[in-house]
Amino acid sequence: MSENENKQQGQFQVELPQETAQGEYANFAIITHSSSDFVLDFARVLPGVPKAQVRSRVILAPEHAKRLLMALQENIVRYEREFGQIKIPNQEPRTIAPFNVGKGEA
């Protein structure tokens, strides 16, 4: 399919640079928002290290934050269908934070 045909069908290509392809491991997220943006800070918490360092920040418009929420939900449903329920130990059913932290953090 030619580039013009891809554009006509609403498709586009996504480039994944080599330095980004390895990704960043994060086991902690802090989510904040204003009237116009959602800010997702991803950090790594390590045993014995008293300070978590933010490794990546993603800023989203509210519409994109909601789309991300829906995409994550869809993918979690698919994952659990294939591999079984994701269990979060010692958590109340409606809480998703991996640590005993305040509201707005996951």
C-alpha cells in the first residue's frame, strides 16, 4: 500500500527510535491534573532507596487521558482473558495503587 493510500484510510506510521525502544521500567506513577492537562510521572521505587526518581513524564489533554484509560482497560481485559486475573496483593477491590499512598497515585 502506498503512503497516499495509508493517509487516505486514516492510518499513519509511528517511528520508534533506538534510544526509546528499550523503554523505561516504572513501578510507581503519580498522576496530577489541571483544567487543561493530565500529567503522568513514572518513577522507579527500589528497596532500600528512600527516594524515587521520575524517569518519564507524559502530559496529555483530558480527551487523550480518557482514551488512554479506555485503551488500558481494553488491554487489561484481553490480558486477563488470555493469562488469568491480575492479582494485586493486600489491596481493597477498588484501589489500584501498588503502595500505601495517597489519592492520585498509582
